[in-house]
Amino acid sequence: MNTDALIRNKRHTVLIVEDEAVNRELLSLILRDTYDVLIARDGVEALETLRAHPGRIAMVLLDILMPRMDGIEFLKRRAMDEALCRVPVIVLTSDRDAELQTLKLGALDFIAKPFDMPQIILARIQRIIEFVEDRQIIQDIERDELTGLYTRGFFFEYCRRLPAPKDGAKRDVIAVDVDHFRLVNEVYGKGFADGLLCAVADGLYEVAHEGFGIGCRADVDLFYLLLDHREDYEAVYAGLMARVHALNRQANVRLRIGVYTGVEDARPLDWYCVAAKAACDTIRGNYTRGVVLYDDSLHEKELYNERLIADMESAIADRQFAVYYQPKYDIRGEKPKLYAAEALVRWIHPELGFISPGAFIPLFEENGLIAKLDDYVWRQAAAQIRDWKDRLGVSLPVSVNLSRMDFYDPLLKDRLLAIVAENGIPVENLILEVTESAYSQNMDQMLKTVGELRQAGFHIEMDDFGSGYSSLNMLCLMPIDALKIDMKFVRNVATSATGYRMVELVIEMARALGVPAIVEGVEDEEQYRRMKQVGCDIIQGYYFSRPVDAASFEPMLKDI
């Protein structure tokens, strides 16, 4: 049964406020088969009964002429109590002159004395109760309970019905988001987080009422505001941040505002809201900017990204994604020896041409499509390992990337083992690279999964170590087989003593963990010499080869 049906079918309680016993008995007789009935003999008893049964009484039938407190005084007292004024009142009277006064005091209807038409009385009570309940349902879903702003659905509906601005005036849409709200909630507690949202809502309410404006809480920490065009959004941002700081100046809380100026009827409002949110998202994590305007370049980027997302499935089916391989060389001996390769994906689009991994990989990571692409690369790499073994008699390990999304798959280990089994290759030949940043998110689950993968025989390399996420404690807990040092450490190693020492320290960490140190991004002879001098085990980079397709990689297999 749906909620509306439950409300309609429940038995309601009616309070009869009447000083004459005959009238009380007559009304009770009419109502008792349909409603639970409570009795009060005057306004004082009526107020006491309402307060003794909060939320229970659905209707008050109120006489006007009563001792101690009459109906008029009862209505005045009721109007001053926020809880009591929500209970609907039908006035019982034979005095037509009292109708106007009681209407002004909040009565909704009248039942004339004497009570000689029971069906009409029941119908009026039922109609008023249903009306009030429907109104309350609308109010409950119209307004966000915490902030008092409109809910998302009502915001769009009200905006849709707004008349166009006069005299060619423009309107804007702004999106306001709280940076890392989940962390704010965890660090400072729900009470502070709720106060923060209310402070933002109050600030937006103030901005809205400086001219025209209508706002909503669109998501947990996202707000939209449709308002008259203005130029001072930096001032709006400053005003909102002032409210945030008033809560707790030491709290590390930051807001972001995205603005779309010049809303038109050519597109639905939600398109402009999404555009404002897209602008807002471009400064996520950027602590130098608080406001950004949506412009043509953002629109073009959005269209481009949407095209990439739309084409992703067909690109996998048509094998537009090419797997390239970059060698890793062991440099511990006198002569470098091929140690392994890393599989790197490239997209050769039939219309857009070569698409940089920097364009599509972060995009797919953001929307979850990366898991499908990873699976494709794993299968291609495993098949290539088998092909080289069959044709050339060479068994070369190849490392593939595990993205953060992959760890949400409870069947990850089984899928990887199935790929290895299907291609008949040793488990240790498919090396799994996990980025340092992935370890920092949901660390317990990550460590558990990585541990299970190692128990299954897979070798794990921590990729991009030193990119800024890990702690020494986390490094000690990580089950890994190799430590891959981020390439930024290599760039200044030839010219900076500090850079050289940093690489030295990371290599010492790898030694302490008992795993080889792999340095990526080695591009020239000087960097190679310095890496060998500092004690690096394995290097990867343009010094030996840029990533190449499988056919171009094969000549390097002689160095194994």
C-alpha cells in the first residue's frame, strides 16, 4: 500500500469542544463510527487536551459561546502556538456574524447548529482533514527540512512557471558546493556540518532577497540559485565564507561557486544548473579561486568529454584502444637487462585521431568507465604475454594498472585469475600496479584486497610513490613487491642535491622493505648515470624507449 493510501485509511481523532452536553453527545454519536473522539467543555480544556496529545488530533470542532474561555479566545491562543495552529478548526455556530471573525483567526469551515444533517457534517470533516494532510505533504516535500530552501524538484517546477524577466533583463544561475563535505562531516561532526549547510542556505536566502531570487538545496552539499544578473559574485563568495568562518574560523572549510550568466528560454533550466555545477567542479581542490564562470571553452570541453564517454563502448568493441609497451630495465649489473614491460593504453579514434590518455583516463576514472577499460587492457596484455611465449619463446612479465574503481569489484581476484588461466600464463607474469593515491582511499579494504591478490600469486607494484598521499606508517603496512618512484623526483636529480638525496632516501625505504626500487621517467644519459649511482634497481623511461606497439617492442626482447 502506498503512503497516500495509508494516510487515507488511518483512523483520525477529532476533538469536540462544546459546553452543552446534548450537543457533545449528538456529535459523538455522529462521529464515533468513523473517528476516535475526545471531549473538551471549554477553550481551556481544549488547549490542555491538544498539548497532552501532540500530533494526534486531526480536527477540532469548536463552539464559540463557552464559559471560562470562549471559541474566539481559543483561536487567538491557538494562533500564537506554532504546533497548535497546524490543527484545523471547524466552528460550530448558529451565529452568522461570528463567521468572518473566526475565519480571520484561522478557522477553515463552519457547521451550523442544530446538527440535523450527519452526512454533511462527516463530509465536511473528511474534506478538511484530507485538505490539511495534502497541504502538509506538499509542504514537507516542497522545502528541505534542514535548510528551509526549496527541494530540487519544486525549485525546477517553480522556476518553470516564472514569467520572463521584463525589459530584456538577464538572469543567472549559480551552483554552490562545499569542498570535501564528507570529510568536513567526519572531522567536525554532523552538528557542525548541518550548521554549515544552514549558514550557506541563509546566505543564499539573503542574496536572493536583494532582488529576485529563488534557491534550492539540490543535493547533500549542493545548492542552486536562480537570480537577477549581477557582477559581484566575488562579493557573494566572500559573504558566504564570512558566514562559514563565523561558525568556526579554524575549520578548514571552503566553498566553490560556479556561475552561468544569461539564462535563456532556449534550454531547460536544469541544463544551466548542470553547466554552473560543471564550472564549479573545475576548481575542486583549487584553493586560489572561489568563483568561476561557465564559458565557451568549458562547453566545448563538456561536449568533447561527452563524445568520449559515448564512444567508449564502441571503441572497445572495435579495438580502437591500442596497448603500447614500455620496457623496464634492470640496471644492477654491468649491462642493462630487460626486466619487464608496462602496458599503457592509447586511443586511436577514427574521427578524432590520437586522444591523449590524460584526456580520457581521468574522465573514465571519474564516471566509473575505467573498470571496463582496465579489463580490456588486462586481457590484451595477457594475450600478448602468451603470444611472445609461443612465437619467440620469451616469458616477459608485463605490468598493468589497477584503478581505484577496480577495488570495488568483489570478484576482482577471480576475474584476474580467469584471465591468467585463459591465456595459460604464470600468475606472476601479470604484474599489478596500484597507485599510491589509491591506497590512501578506503585503506583497509585496499590492503585486504591487495593481500588476497598477493596470496593468489600476483606481484604488486606501488606506482607513483612520492606523489604526496602516503605516510611512512601506510608504507609499512602495504603488501607490495616493488616500489615505483614518481618521475618528478628524477627531473631535478642531475642539478639538485636535494632531489638526489630524496631519491636516495626513497631507495633506502625500498631496501628496508626488501623490495626493488623502480624509477620511471628516466630520459637521458645523465639521469641514467645518476640513478645507477644512487643505487636504483630498475628504470623505465625514454632513455631506453618510449611506449611502443607490440611489434616495435619485439626487438628489445633480445635483451632479456
